[in-house]
Amino acid sequence: MIQINNEIAGCAIVTPMPENNRLTVTSDNEIKNQLNELVDQHYYLSILVDMSNIEVIDSTGLGTLISIFNHSRNNNCKLKFFNLSQSVNNVITMTRINQILDIYSNLDEAIASL
């Protein structure tokens, strides 16, 4: 499940709320579908994703992030991630997915990048 925390001038700030704080094969479909639906509404020009509730990510979760990112880009919506836990950031850096995704340390940096 995702939660919309705030809306700022065509931008949604959302937080994925996966079960057990894990973005894995067992929890990724719901989050992926909800974020893609948000993009498909064409209501937001940008979506900022607060990753602070995700403590563990596996290869399926990484694929989910890339899939959502590509879907948003194909629909002219900017998707930015922020507040990654140390363990999630380590996995993303180790797999070099940080070179694909727009990742920021905090909400202020993500907003400044718009």
C-alpha cells in the first residue's frame, strides 16, 4: 500500500507501506500497481517517494523500482526517491541502480531538484 502524505503544486509526496517494511517478491505488486495508477492519472507532474519505511529490498524490489521509474518517465512524470535506509542504499549502490534512479538524501533535496 502507498500513502499520499502531501501534495505541492502538481507534485505528490508518497510513502510505500509494505508489510514488514520489505520490498520483496511478496510485497512489490501492490506498491507497483498503486504507484503506476498514480502516474496513469496524469494529475501529478512529479512523484516523490519517501523510502524511509523500507528496510529490506531484494532483486524483485529493485526491479519494481526500475519498472515504476520507467513507467513514470514514459508518461512524462518525474519520479524521485528519498530517505533510503542504509541497507537499501547499500543494495542500490552495489547494483549501480543509483545511476538509473533519481535518488536524494531527503525531501528538501528532492524538491529542490524539480
